Amino acid sequence: MKQEEKLAEQFLEENGFKSIEFEPLGESKAPDFRIDGNIAVEVRRLNKHVSVNDKIQPIENLEYKFVPKFRELLDSMNNPKLDYSIAVTLRYKRPIKIGRDLLNGIRNSILKTTELEIFGVEIEYNNQIKYELYKGNGKTEKTYNLIMWSDFDKGGTVQEPRYEAAKICINEKAEKLIDVKDKFSVLWLILVDDIFSRVDYTTKQDFERFPKIESIFERVIIISKMNSKNWVDLYE
């Protein structure tokens, strides 16, 4: 069971549902839960999306692809002759074409920055990637240690990205359940908010600034990833 599904199950238990069946139609098949006789409950993370080459994709896709490659690059640059280690921070934004040329270029840039002992200064490798090196007081197992990374595209206002993300998630899950909706009396969707930590009455107000998102779901519930007791029902 995924973390968001565990949180949804906790929410259902806290709200008095006794009969909670996980994956009633089989492993990895929708819906995620059957409750209270024959209510289908599907669960999804509410995550920000971005447009890359005219295609909509989850914002974390780049993090999953780029950050491990960057970390592998740092691991390959161990220098036993250096008597100190270096902490590295990374900031990036789209578009990034991850390939040998890019990684070799970053390697040469970091090595040059180390050679010149430019520490505590943000280095702009290109328009998409910036990094900063911090000299350590001693030597650790690795010469370069990635201690922080951030995605420029995650910034900005919350309201509209959360609304647009909700539209994508609701439509995606509606398509997934269309073939099984006749097997259940009611369909619910639980979205675990991975965009903003606060979920309260102001969340509902934020969504009411935009057109209602019509769907096959009777309830669309947004839960805080921090606390399952903090939730709102968009359709209530």
C-alpha cells in the first residue's frame, strides 16, 4: 500500500467507516478501496504538473531523472588527494536534456570551481542549472556530498497550479474508473495534497475562485499529507 493510500485509509477510519476493503477488484486494479457496502474510493497524490514539449507531466519526473544522475556524477568525482570534503547544492529548471555532454560539462565546471576554490558562491552552469560548493572542515567518505536541491518550477503562487493539478488528477482517475463505475453505487476520489501543506477552509475558497470541476465522482476530498484530519470536500 502506497503512502497516500495509507493516509486515505486512516482518513476513512477516522471518519467512522468500519468496512474498508483494499483493492476489492484485485491487486493494482481500480478502485483502491470499497467502503460502506458499495462505495468505490480511488486515491491519488495531488501533485503539480508542467508542460514539457507540449506534453503535461508530473513536476517530479525531472527530479527523479536528473538528481540521481547528478548524485552519481558527484560520486564518480572522489579525489583522495583532497584533504577536505565539499557540500553541494543544486538548483534547476526546465528544459534539461540529460546526456553525456551535459554531465561531462557539469563535471568540468565543478572541478574548475574546486580548483579555483570558489566556495559559497552560486555558479550558473547554464540558464537551467546552478550549483554552489561549500568547503568542509574535514574529510568524509565522499569528496562531494549533495546536501540540497530545488526545482525553480515548483515556485510561484499555489492557487492556480493546485486547481489545474486537481483537474488533471480528477479527469485521469475518472477515465480509469469509467469501466468499473457500474459495479459500484457511488464513486469518491481522495487527493492527498503534495503541493501545499495547508488544507483548511481557505482551500475550498481557493478552488471556488475557478469553475467547478465536473466529474463522475460524488465526492472529491483533498487531504493534507501532513495530517489526515485536515481535509475539505470540493463537492460538499
